[in-house]
Amino acid sequence: MSETISRRDFIKVTTSIVGGFIGVAIGVPAVYYLIDPALREGAKEAWIPIGKLENMEIGKPYAFSFTRVQVNGWERTSTSHGGFVIRNSDDPNDLFILNSRCTHLSCTVNWSENDQVYLCPCHDAKFGQQGEVLDGPPPRPLDRYNQFRITEDGTLEIFYQEG
Amino acid sequence: MWKNVFDWLDERLGLNDLYTNLLDRPEPKGNWWNTLGSASLFLFVLQGLTGIFLTVYYTPSPDHAYDSIQYIMNDVAFGWLIRGIHHWGASLMVLIVFIHMLRVFVTASYKYPREMTWFIGIGLLLTTIGMGFTGYLLPWNQRAYWATTVGTQIAGTVPFIGEFILKALRGGPDLSALTLQRFFSAHIWMIPAILTALIGVHLYLIIKHGESHFPKKDE
């Protein structure tokens, strides 16, 4: 390897090397910059505490609500969710949780103590204690939060999944 | 195999001619000061590329401009790098273009037959400064806002048509969403289009006339 390298070739080689280095040093970060949002994991699910079990009367719907904030870049959107906990007996796990979103057009239903039904304010739909459709346009019973757990200090938490 | 492909392409595209005329053309004996034009061109390309990447996240609206830049700087992977290069590259480009002009002046390279190259160079300096002026508003922070307020006011001191110029620059009597939007438009479309065209002619003229050499004593 005692060949002499011409001034011209030396310039070509060093230019290529330095140019290649600059290209990679900027090109690779640029690719990451572009695909960054695709590499993120959104908080699509979470355990949400909704209240102390001791505050929930047996047989009477316990209303709760919570807000989820979705952050997309510099934009924040918050959505409200809610529902009712109905305890059947003293057994802490003997309960079910209804989603208060009407299955018709997603209005929020309210518990009517007088009529013992869930009333939807939008189209007068009625749901029974178990969430079954009694009257009105809804195509199916109220949705339920099926996954829940009770923490050591007696707080009821539900598992929320987006969508 | 590759030679055949290359020869086929070369016959139709004239790649070797291109290479000879663009990169292998004879140069007079020069020094590092003669590289400033190439440096300006490199910076222009760099600014163009990083600028294109910035538009992926930047939003030219008063509601989101500042937040979107905060997002680029703090949350996007390498956002700080892309914007950092664009930010510092901008200052460097104005500086390099100006020193380039100074070199051409000092070595008297603007003389016959290169007068048009010089005039177009003046256009290039002005458009480069225009890029700096319009780009300065885009972060939409206090410094950007007040710098543009003052800058447009200065333009407004022109006799007779000053108020018209001020309104035309701001898109109204006040600095507003319209100002931000039109500065953005000027920054990424209008001025770059002019700049690109001028660079094209500038380079054509350099290749046509070759680079100027320092005069010898008997010349």
C-alpha cells in the first residue's frame, strides 16, 4: 500500500467521507423525526378509581364520572365518561357497572329515583335497573364496564379502554 | 454490467458532460475565500431540507405556532436538532452570503463579463435577508412578535406609500393571524421560489464565465 494518491483523488475521497458523515448525521435523525409519532404508545387504557365501596348503597345506582385527556402533539382533547355502580349484596365483588352513555346516540342517561329507570334526555329512552331497554330507540342495553377491582383501602377501580 | 447501464444513461442524459462542466471545470488558482459561494449553496440546501422537515409539525396559527414549536423542541425525536440546524443555519447563511459578496467586491470579480452575476447576487442577498425577516416571526414568541412589529414599522416610514407597505406586509393595520400566515407563505413558498430561480441563473453564469482569476501584474 505504498501507492501515492493524487491530490485530486484525495479530495474526492475526503469529500465523500465527510459528505457521507454529514448525510448520515442528519439523515438518520431526520427519519426518526418523521416517524416519531408512530413510535409512541398512547394511553389508551387505564385503571380509573371511581369511589369508595362503603359509600355505595346496596341496590341503589351510584353515579360516577371521569374525564380522559388525550394529548396529540400540542393539542389536548378531553372526553367525559360516566356510569353507575349497582351493588347487589354485601359481597364486595357482587356488583355490576353500567356505562351511562345511551346506546342510541351517546347522550348521557340519568337515574330516575321515582320511576326506577334510566332516562335518556334526548329521545326519552328508558333502561331498566340492569340496563335493559324498556322503551325508545336504543338498539341494545346499556354497555357495562366488565373489568373492575377493589383496592386494599376499599376503592373501586374500573378498567377503561378507549374505543 | 453497471458500466453498460451507466453508458446507456450517459448517452441519453449526458452525465459525463454534466460532471465535467459542473464539478470538473478548470478553476483559477484561488484560496478558501473562493469557497464561500459553494458554502452559501450548501447552507441553502440545508435550510431547505430542515425547513421542509419543520413544516411536518409547525402550525402557522397564533393559537398553535408557539405550542407546535415547543412540541418540536421538547417532544419530537431530534426536533431540537432539526430546528437547531435551521435556526443557526439561518444566521450563518446571512453571514456567509455577506462575506461572499465582500470577497467578490474586494477581488473585483464583479467586473466584465460578470456584472449580471453580481446583480443577481444582490438579489440573492436581499432574498436571503427576506428569508431571515419572515422566518423570524414564525416562532410567535415575544421577541418574534415585537421584532416584526418594529420591522414592519420601519417599512412603514417610506414617504407617501409607507402606510400601504405596512398594511401589505402585515395583512392589515395590526400584527395578526394574517401577518403570521402571509409571512409563513412568503417564507416557505414565495421567497424560496425566487431564491431558487436566482440561484439557478447565478450558477449558470458562473459555469458560463468560469470563476474569475486574480489579475496578474502585467494585466
